[in-house]
Amino acid sequence: MGFEYIPAERQLLHSFLSNRLVLGALAMLLLLVFMAIFANWVAPVDPLEQTLRARLKPPAWQDRGMSPYYLGTDRLGRDVLSNIIFGLRISLLVGFFSVGISMLIGLTLGLTAGYKRGFWETFIMRAVDVQLSLPLIMVALCFMVIFGQGLWKMIIVLAITGWAEYARTVRGTVLSIREKEYVESAHALGFGPWTIMTKYLLINAITPVLVLSAVQVPRVIILEATLSFLGLGVPVTTPSIGLAIARGYQVLFSGSWWASIFPGLALMLLVACINILADWLRDALEPRSREQV
């Protein structure tokens, strides 16, 4: 009796479809992304609209279902649900854009360090050592204090503080394959450094980079919320989950728990969904990491 060959793509798809937790996380993440993209139509009201007569309104079910504010309002009468929905847009925008920029910087420097060796490798890896030796939150705080608040300023700052892990990962992958026969054959055929790095080395570094990116996105989202909570993230005129938590925290112990608890739960749900998908992606693309746990 022979064995049926199952392509890797089918095995990966079967692994995904048979995991209910991962499917649930993907469905929830897609729902959150949909709400963030179409926030202008999904949100009940303008998140910045202040209705002082409705300040600190409780959730609708505590108000006999008569309140138009499903998750209540904050101390200035702003709708908590609308702030969460628009805040999700900021969290996802910062998370994916920052990680994407970090990935491009790290890929370029990692490929250069692993392929060129010599001075460039020493210079880049010492910069990586310095970057990784500094607490990420402290570096981000210092940059935001120096350059001020702003959405794109924060994206650039978080991207600059996150490239080192990519560079180290890519450099390690390149060092492990640069002496392979197909790379040596490319050298013998006269291919230039750029062709070899992009066509032969980069393709082998994509898998660990994708896994690292999936892990980095929730970290950056939490960091963005932390900076906004401290008042060093996006401007106060931009709806943010971190800002919503900070505003709600001011009235948390006076009985108005919903103003900070619901934004915190939304952030936790978003990060948990991405982490579940990241763990599955790591186990699927790098089976050895699962064996080492």
C-alpha cells in the first residue's frame, strides 16, 4: 500500500481549516478590520462629538435600553463605541505601517550585512546591538518628546525602533545559505550582488520575516496605545484606543467603569486575535520552533 503525496499547500490549508481557534480569531480580526475601514458608516455618531447633557451615560442595557449610546459615554459626553471603532483604525494603521517600514529597513540592512560581510557587517550588527540594548518604550518616548505628537511621526518612530530584529534575523538566514551550491553557481555565472541578494537570498529570508512581522504587529499596537495613554501618541483630536482608556481612567473609580474597560477590552481582543494567528503562522511555516517549545 503506497502513500499519497499531499502538497505542502494542501497540508497548510488543512491545518488552518481544522483549527477552530484560528478560524475564530481570523473571523473576529476580519470583523474588526471591516469596522475600522468603514468606521465612518459603522460608528453610531462622530467620535469627537461632545454632548455634555449625556456625560457619563451608562451602557444601553443599564439604562433600560433607552440610551442611544450602546457602550455609554465618557466624561465629556463622547460615545465610547464610536471612539473604539475609530480607534481600531488608528491601531491597525500604526501597527501595519510601522511593521512594514521596519521590515523594509531590516531586510535591506540584514541582506547587506549577511552578503557583504567585512566592514558593513560589523557596522550594521553593532548598530543592531545598540538598538536591541535600549528599552523600546524608552526610545519611543524620547523620540516622541523630541519630535512631538502626530500620527505619521509615531509611525516613523515606531518603525525606526523596530528594524533591528529584522536585520539580525535576515543576516542569520543569509549566513546559513550564502555558501550553498546554487548561490555559488550564481556567482560563477556572473550574476551581480543585487541579483543574488534579491533572487537567491531574499526568497529564503521571507519565511522568518513573515513570522517575525506577525509577532511584531500586536507589540506595536500595544506600544501605540501606551504612548497615546501617556499623551505622547496621536493628537487629542484623533480618536485612539489609548486615549480613550486614559480618559476613562480618570473616572474609573467613581463608578463610570465603561469609559475605560470597553476600550481596554477592544484592545485586548484585537491583540489576542493577531497573536493567535501569529502563533499558528509560526508553527505552520517554522515547524522546528514548535518542537523546541
